Amino acid sequence: DPELREIVAEFLATLEVRMEAIDRAFRADDTAELQRLAHWLKGSAGTVGFGCFTASAAELESLARSGRTTEAQGTIERIRSLQQ
């Protein structure tokens, strides 16, 4: 479906930018931004058929919400691995 293909291509392009933002938010210990970005990933990835991101994004969102960002590095690494 050409329309879906365009949506997926847009998601993939946006994902790279958002992953860079996730890295910056993690390094800055910006829990609000990290939570917002993880929430975006959880919803957007699932919507375009990349459900493999959902569990890790939900975990990252939960860690950020509870202020446990020091525990988030492994989760971010899993998300980066999925991205590759």
C-alpha cells in the first residue's frame, strides 16, 4: 500500500531524530522529555506496525515517569538495537 509505505518511511526518518533526542534527554536526566519521547515511540511504532518497539518504549516511559533514568541505559540500547 503506497499510503502505508509513506507513513512507514516518515516514521523511520522521524525515529532517527527522536532517538537522538532520547539520548540527549537521558544524558541530561530530563525525565519529562524522556517520558514524552518514549510515549511517542510506544504509540507511533505500534501504529505503523513496529510492535517490537512497544514493550521497550513502555519500559522506558515507566522508568522516566518514576525518575529511574539511571536504569534506562539498557532499555535505550535495546531500542537502538531494534532500530538497526
